[in-house]
Amino acid sequence: MKRILFIGNGFDLAHKLPTSYVDFLYVVQSFLGKSFDYPNTKTEKLEKAKDEFIEKYKDDKEKKSIIENNLWINYFVLKYKVIGKGWIDFENEIRNVCNYIITLESGKDVIIDKDINDYFIDKTTYTFLHKQMREDLGLLINVLDLYLNIVNIIEVNLYSEDVIQFMPTDVISFNYTNTYERIYKFSGNIDYVHGRISNGEKNESIVLGYNSFDDNNLDYLFADFIKYYQMVNNEVTVNIFDSIEKNETVLSMFFGHSLDETDADIIKEAIEKSSRVFIMCKDAPTKSSLIKKIIKLYGEREFRELCLSKKKRLFFILQKDMKEIDEYPRYFELLSQILDLTISYDDLVYFVNNIQQKVDLGIIGNLQLFCAIVDLFKNHLNTDWNQYSGFYTVIINRIIGGINDGFSKGNPICWNSYDEIKDVINKVRTENHI
């Protein structure tokens, strides 16, 4: 069984990292000494990232010139003010600019957009600045990479119970940062479908564009701004789907992903290949928005099949509140060692008795974790299990309690491998006379 976790920028934001496009614009405008109407209360982490960025590049005249004269950065700042909603989506704005220019150059009727004309037309020749648009997008990506390298080392003290409970075997990240690996000590398969930060070197892997050309609006001069072109050109691949065996059960969870059309291809492939899909929602308004986006992606008939039929396999679930890692200071370290089968006997006992029972009962209701714990005890003890039957009874009852607790609350994540867990538990009981 594969359990694939899909994470978007909302995952980083849930861990209080300043990774939104608005955060980035605030920092680069502050670097230039310009005012910026930041929509929310500025967090300590955001101010720390801003101060470090300014301190690191304050004497770099080339960086200042790149930021000050970048077509895209200046245009995004303008659109942020025009939109007036406290947010901006770079990818959709790139699509709007490219579609406008393609339509205008094709001779089709179009409502004149003064903002695009002002920023992307050469006032001398009255031609669009295709070359500078491409070059400035690359320069924007490099500046974004520098900023995210600073964010990526900011300490994080939060974790998601939902993610721990799901216990992914594979991760597909739409983010440029490595937050999941860094915080959850994940060493399994992970694909960065939009590329990843470069650790300070020139970045040639980040994907920043839109999904595909609009119907009947093709101009391959603008392929540089299309995601699938960038993925091939930057040699970014998605291998996890290819590793799915025939008839293998696949469970998928989307956490912090906006489900926008710009990622429609991967979203649809994930849903198509999964027997169940859990879409985690930050709050009720987010849930409403994500439901509407799935309707838009699939249309009414397919949406009903996915969400309302007897074969329902798509669930919208409100996220649990994030918890502080300090409550369980060794949890992620020991969890990683358990799954790698490298934990010591004393730490294993400590994990089961003192940490795991304090987290969520449903978390331990997971086949992979249970089997690892059983194998580890068997390897460490190398003796007759009858001597430890009481201890194993406690573990098994805790697992069953966690699963049943999930069922009673109607939490579909706890259904992940219910039958498989029951089979393993019965086998362990029979073999070891528990």
C-alpha cells in the first residue's frame, strides 16, 4: 500500500514559515527601502527573514538593481495594490499577462489592459518585451531562491497530527523548501514537482509559471512560462506515480494545497490513481473554496461520483490544530529511527510508554508503524514472547482503541488499512499466544 502526501504552500504556512508571495514582496520592497502595505500582523519569523535578507545583501548593488528593475516584481507589486485583497498569485498573474499579449498579437479583440501595456511594452517600438520577460522571470526565481534559503533554516516548533496519523510512504511537494523532510525526519521517496531551493547557488530547477496554454490561444514563443515546458527544461520529474504496482492500493492526502488549475494535471492523476483521497482544509471557508475548485476541475457529474456516490472516495476534512513539538521533544527523532529499524531497545520502550500514548490514539493505528514496532521488539528481545505478553496486549489494545476511536468520530483517515491491521494483530496474537 502507498500513502502519498501532497503538500502545497499552505503546509509551510501552517508551520508558521513566511513563504507566501506576499511575504516575499514585503521583504524585497523593504530591502529597497520602499513601503509595502502588509495585510496581516507581521510575525517574528517574517521579521527575522526580512532582517537577515537585508543584512546579507545590503552591500550587493547587483541584487538591488535586479530587484529594483525586474518587470515581474514591479508588476506584482502593482497588481497587489490593485487587487486590494492582501494576497497575490504569481502563477495566475503570469498566465493573465501571457494570455493578454498572445491575444493582442494575434489580432483578436481584447479589452486593453493599461497595467500590462505600461510594464511589458517597449515605448519606442511598441512591441512586447518577450526576451526581457523571460530573462526577468529567471532573475525573479533566483531572488526568490535566495529568500527561501533564509526561510528554510528558520526553526520550526509545530507539527501536524493529521500528517503523522496518515504516515506517508511517499511525498509529492509543490513547495521549493524541504520543510517536510526537515521537521518530520522523512527519508522516503519525495518528488519536488516545482523544483527546490538551491542552497545558495544559481537556481536552475525552480518551476514558476502556469499550467498550459488556453484553448485556441497558442503561441509557443511563450512556452518558457508553461510549467510542463519548465519541468522538462529544468529536468524536474515526478517518479512516484510510476512506482505504483498493478492493483496496489493508493491513499492520498492533500495538505495545504490550493487545488488551483495551474496544477490540474497532477491533481487529476493523483485522484485517478487513488482509492481514497483526503483533502485537508484549514477551516470552513477553505473547505468551501476547495469543494468549489474540485467541481470546477471535474464538472458536476464527475464530482457527484467522487464525493456523493456509494463509491465515494474523496473526503474533505478539517485539519486538527497544529501542536508544539516541544510537547514531545524526541518524538520525530525516535519515529524516524523506528521506521528505519535502528532504534535502541530502551528508546523503543520509552517511545511506546511515554511518548506515543500522549499523542493521538489514532496515530498508532497504522500498519507500517505497528509492524515496525513488532519487528523491533522481536529483534531486540530474541526470546519467547510469552514473557512479554502483557506488554504486547497493551500495545495491541492501544492500536485497536485508536482505530475504533477514529471510526466512532467518523474520521476516514483511520480507515486507511483497517482490515490489514486487524489481520496482522490476529497473526501476532496467534503466533505469540497473546
